[in-house]
Amino acid sequence: MIQVLLLLALAQPPPNCSGEAARHVATANARAEALNLSGASDAFFTAAAIGCADADVAAHFIRGLLAAREAYRFGGSPESLEPVKQAIVGLETRGAKDRGIPEVWRFLLQAAAAAAQSERDEMALLLEHAIQLEVIQLEAGERRIPGVTAHELAGDLFLQVHRYDDARRAYARAAARLGVTPRVRLGYARTAARLKEIPGACLEYRALLSWWGARAEAPPEIVEARAFVGRPACQRPASQR
């Protein structure tokens, strides 16, 4: 039931977005689905500039999320996390009026900031709270602008902090709720690769490439998949790996 509600929600434009703004939101959605969160953020900001307030919230969330991923490279230093904090403040301001999706995204950014600092237990608690809030919103038929869901991001963050078994469970939970999205497929592939489960990683990366097809301008994730399946280990029959 929740999966059906999610699909219906993603099919609907935000209520205050129409015309040209709605077209930019559609572009952002397509880019997010194609694993291009940076491009999605740009399109959301464009939609926001011509009157779509919900797109503005989504843009700041994705920008904050990308900043948190970058901050991980710097050990989650205060300076590297400043853009994340700014995004959280923006979501808190919006959340004071709307206790729905902006609140979910606020907890997700807090979880991403905790992951950047390798605060694994705090991250796990924040993720679980965000997931429960997301489920409530979906059950209520909440319309939302997709980018990356709490269910998917849980797997990404557990993977980031090297909790591979937790990452696998998170992706399985996401698959049960949302179906096997490209982001979940990528998560399965990366988790298998980290655990040295080469046949499984080859299988999942191939499935991701099959979904991508012949589209141009491949994002880094697709380049990663092509490189992995090009390894000799992925060329041998499964019985020989």
C-alpha cells in the first residue's frame, strides 16, 4: 500500500507549482532518478526562482545533502559542515509552518552530518526517526518532490560509514517500501563490492547498466558500474569466480 501511495505522490506536481515551474520540477525529478542530484538541485532552484516554494525546499535539501557528503572527506569539520547547517536552518524555518516533508528532510540532513563525523549511533537514530516520519507522510498521501528518500538514504549513509550489513538491510527495507529503484540497485551493487561478493556485485552493476541503457552523459555512478563489470572477474562464468 505504501509503495502505491509513493508512486501516486511522485506523479503529482507540488500544488503551488504550475506552468514553467512545473516543467523545471519535472526536469529535476528526471535528473534525480538518473542519479544526478547536483543537476536536480539546479533545476529545483530554477523552479523556485519562478514561484515554486516547494522546489526551493527540495533544492536546499539536496544541496545540503551533497555538502554533507563532501564534508565526510574532511572528517566533518565545522567549516565543511557549515552549508549543511544553513540548509537545516532553512528547513527548520519551513518546518515551523509545514510539519511534513521538510521535517523529514531536516532529520536526514542531521543524519548526513552525523555520518560525516562518523557518529554512527546518532546517525542511525536520526535515520530511523526520518524513516518513520516518511512512512507517516506517505500513508497520509503527502505529495512530495523526490530527490532521494529516507529509506534510500539510510542505505547510502550506512554504506558511507562502513556498516555494510546495516546498509544491506536498509536497502532491502527500501526495496520493500519503494521497489528496487536505481538508487537501491546501486546500493546493492556497492554493498556487495565492499563485502567482496564479486558475483553479486557484477549482477547488480549489470542490472544498473541495463536500466541506464544507451543514454548519454553518464553520471559517475554509471561510469563506476561500467568499470566494475569490465573487470576480468565479471567476465568469467559465475562458477569460476
